[in-house]
Amino acid sequence: MEVRKEGDTFWIAETEIQALNLNTSELTKKEGWVQLVPQSGMNITYEPLSQSLSIIADGHWFVGEQKPFIQGQGFLLTESQIAPIIKGSVMNYDLFASHDTYSKNITAFTEFRLLGYGSGHFNTSFNSQLSKTPQTTYNQFNRLMTSWQTSDVDTLNTLTLGDAITSGQSWTNRVRFGGIHFSHNYNLQPNFNITSKPIYSNTAVLPSTIDLYIDGIKNSTQRIDPGQFTLNTAPSFSGAGNAQLIVTDINGQQQKIDISLYNTNQLISRGLYTWDISLGWLRENYNEQSFGYNSKLMVVGDGRYGITDNLTLTGHNEINSDLQNIGAGYYWLISPYVGVLRGNSAWSQYQNKFGYQWGLGWQWNNRQFGLSIDHQQQETNFADVATQTGNLMPLKSNNAFASWSFEDIGTLGGGWVERKYSERNIQYANISWSKSYTHYVTLSINVARELSNNHNNSMYFMVSIPLSNEDYLSLQTNYDNKNINQQIQYRHSLLPDVAGWGWGAAQQFGDNSNLHLDLTNRNAVNEWQIGYNRDRNDSSYYLSSNGAVGLLDEDVYFMRKLGNAFAIADASGVPDIPVYLQNIEVGKTDKQGRFLLNDLYGYEPQKIRINALSLSADYRIKDTEKTVIPREGNGTLVSFNLYRTNALLLNVKQEDGQAIPTAAAVSIYRNKMDIDEIQNTLVGYGSQIYLESWETVREIEVIWAKGKCQITLPQIENSSEPFVEKEVVCY
């Protein structure tokens, strides 16, 4: 951060002081600079040796809501931390075309996004299809979803106007509708742990790095400063397990800590709550009609509340002119050794008919064994909003799954699923086994049997052989309804977010022989694939492409598909500068000195940096790394203030022609925006003085033990050279 010193007064640029969250309303401002002086409640200390400025201020000198640290969960984001939104519009596209002996088909999915105008963003999507056969031609164009959405991180509230999807529990059904959706939940705080227990909390004496290993696999890395810390990263599975923390301080000393954990995403901590309200009209004939809505106004409400760290209550309600539906449920962590028990009950009245629904479930996991059982049952007259769309719901649902993991044997699994409708019953069971060997070679077997009507059996055996990080070979044998097929497949995959080529080939032999070939290219502007399929009866070709085109911050971009959030790295017009995301190089700046990072995560810190080592010696930069938190659905501009110095090398002589002694003190008097500034340096070897940004220099004074003199700069013409060398006389 650039600071100008003038006696005991300091000047900081307004754009820079925002990062300190200081309240500048009571401070003197002048032409884009803010004056800092010691005053009541603010102490300023300057350390010339380290060139650092320390500011200690009372709470009233800071702006924004100061969120407290919540033990076991971490800090909540605030609106002041969210990066500013840039204005623009983007169209994402997914195109697919195919051709076979009997037909030609073209489909297109397009999504239009308008952002930066107000606090939210507008989004609308369409689906188009054209199909042609020798006898008929079919074309269709449908609007899918249209909405405007805004969120507030401080209140955890999200408002959606337009098309949306209702919220629900594991025992309810979600539907599309048009209207108003208002919610309060922690989706705006993805790094905030809302589950019942923290993973680990402790104290570090030195700046350190924490690596979290779950069952021997590295799960996350977190940097910590000296003092109290809490590891907020939750494991990616539900159930009991073992974790190990490795804390490495700046001296390289390591501390290993073994901990046990139990985590489930169904529980929320004591006192936390979420709720959703949906008001509007049920969507009908989705993807067939652009504006198909039911004429009856509906209201759907949903919520969760943490009674204790181990008990969460849930509620759900649906109402329209013909329907009333109300239900409640719970999730109870009995203990890490017993597991989570769930239950629910719901009642409905639809067209003067009453119905009842209930369900029970239980799940438990440890390092080697996992078991879950779930039962859901409803009466024939039970109804909810989803049944009004014509969806047929099962009267009874049963699920049971079990898995065992052994180091020597591998992983065994089994499952049973039943769905009972009024006129038919679906039931099947399966068992599976998989085992990984050296060099990540994997064997797997799966056997499934339908237990109801047809008693169909299926089985497959597969060997997967990785050849590199991108290449693998697989061999597979399938048995299905008395048909036996063997398949060999080779694939060269693309690494995530990395440009390049990928390809694949698969040949199946047996009763249903076929051939598949494909070639994929991912570049800076899109991703496309061409493919060929052939079976006994026909052959077909296809071509697919996806990407985006947009007008962002007054620049046109052709890019890969825009994701949840994005950022534009701006290197002040300097091209070919490597750009890194989370320490991984993702590309280089274009001719305008910009690079678009198209697939970031909203409300999560994104570390973006540029490689300053690639710059020539006459470039200067304040910060090569910045961390931004983009808003979901939007983008932000990340500016790196690069500038090229106008350097001047003065060969100085005294009035009598003698050289200036080496290490003589030099005082450079500048005038910037009517503010006098003094910069100190020394005379170098050969009686030389090196200056940068010499345009603002008013006078140079040189002092040594036996004398002093002044230098007035000569007339200097603009030059493209890294520095200009001039002969001057010190009078």
C-alpha cells in the first residue's frame, strides 16, 4: 500500500484505504488522498526501518458490521467483503447436432444473464430443437426459466422473482413454479460450518499450515496465524470416521493430532434455523410450453431449527384453493456409535379427501461399515402440490443399503429398493465388490436382480487400468437378459479447467456389438466434441459445442461456458502475463492485458495472482496477489496496478568538475497534487543518482561531509528506453 509521509502526517489513496475498513468521514480528503494524523481514538506509529505504518484505532473508526467469531463454526462473511459487481451481459450456449441414416437433429440450450444493474442479476434460458426425417420436420422453441435474484450476505436472505423451485425436506417433493421465492439459509455462507460439531479447535504459537487427512486422504489445507484457530472444513461424507491433523509451523516443526468426528448434513447446530417461502403458480408442461402455469395460487413453506446440537426439527406446509398439506419431522443424532434417526408425519386435505403420510429412517457409519434403512408410506388419498402436475407418487418406498470396507478384501456392498404403486410393484436387489491394487488398478463386480415381475438379472465385471493422470484403459464384461457383451475402452481425458485435446475409443463385442469414437478440444473460447457411433443396424455422427459470448466491463469476450461466478484479471494493459487461480496457472492476459476466469464459486474466497517475474525490469507493481469473494451469478474486476517507470540516471559533477563522494545524502523534493514530499537516497558509485518518476521532481539537494549543492533537472524528452542517462552539474 502506497503511503506518503509529510512530517507526522500521512496520506493514503482513497482506493487503498477502503481495504482497511476505516471510517473516513471525519478525515481530511484532497484530490483522491486521505490524511491520517494521530487523534482521539487513533494512534499512528511509523517504523522507518521496516517501512511500515501501524494504525491502532477504537471501534468507532471502523465501518461495517463487525461479526463475532463463533466457536466451532468460524466467521460469517459480511456484505462489505463481497467484491464489487461489474456490469455486463452473457449468453451461455450448448449446441448438439447429429446425423444418422433416418434423421437429422439439432438442439440448442441457451442461457442469457444480465448483471451489474442493481443488487441482483437477471437470468433466462431457452431450449430449441429441430428434427428432420424423410417424412416429417419437427421444430420446437421453449422458454425454460426466467428470474431475477438478489441476496444479502449479512441477513442470509435471498429473494427470487420469476421462475423458481420450491424447497423441501427428504420426505417432500419439490416443484417448479412462477412467482416469489424468499429464503433464509446458509447457502450464502459455504465456508460456515452449520453442522453440530466443529472438527477441531486449538491454539498455534507460530504462523502455521494445517493439512486435514480423512482416512489417509488429504482433504484440505488451511493457513493460520498465531492464536486461536478452528478448522471449518467439513468432511465430504456423512457418518463416523477418523481424521488426522498435521500442523506445520514456519520452522518446519510438525505436530500430528488424531481426532474422531461425526458429521451429517441433516443436522444444524443449536439455535440455527433456515426457512423458505414460495408464493406463485405451479409450472405445467415444463419444456413443452413456454408459459404453462396452473391458475391456482399456491403457498409453500419450509423450515429447519436446531433444538440442540444433536436434534433438528423440520416443518413443511403447502396450500392452494383445493389443497392443504402440513407436516413435521426430526433428525436425531442419538450418539456417534448409534447413528442418526429420522421421522416424519404429514396430513393433507385435497378435494374434501383426507390423507396421511409417515416415514422412518436410520443411518450409521464408521470407518469400515455403513448401514442405512428408510421407509416412507402414504395413503391413497394423500396429496401434495406435486400430484397436481400429474406425477404418480409411490404409496410405499423402502430402501436398505449396507457396505463393508476391508483393507485386504476390498469394499463389499449390497442394497434393496422397493417402490409400490396402486397397480404395480417395483423391487430389486444388488450386491457389489471393488478392490484397488497397486498403481490404482481397480477390479469391480456388480450383480443386480429384479425381484418383482420379470425377474431380470444383470451382471458386469470391469477392470480399470490407469496409464497416466489423463489416460486409462478399461475392460468390461456385461450380462443382461441372457445377452453377453465384452467391451474394451481407451480414454485420454482433459484435466479440469485446462485447455488441450482429449479422445476416446470403445469397441463392444457380442450380442450388441458397437463402436464409439470421439475427439474433444478445449480452448480459450469454447469446448467442442465430434463423435462417431456404429452398431449392427446403423451409424451416426454428432458434433457438440459449448461456450459463451458476453459484453463485460465494456469489452467483448468469447469464452468457455460461464459458471457460478467469474472474475476478470486486469494487468493494466500488459499482455502475456501468466495468471494463477489458487496457485494453478490458468492462462495469460490478452492483448488488452486482461484474462477472464470463467468458472469460480460464489461467496468463496478466490486467490488470484499474476507472475511478476515475467515483467521487464522497468515495470513496477504493488500487489501481485489478491483474494476476492465474488457474488453468486455475478462477476468482479481484479485490478493489478502495473506501471512502467520513467527512470533517470544522472551522472553528477560538481561545479569544479569533481565527482560527488559515494554515499553522499540526497534529498529529492517532489510536488504531487500541491503536496510537498521529500524522498531520501544516496549517491551511487561513479557519482551517479538513480531516479524514478522524475516528472514530479522540483529540486535535488546533495549533502556530504565537506559540502553541499543543488541540482536542477535538464529538459528531458520522452523515450521508450528503460531509463534515460543525463549529465548534470550540481551547483
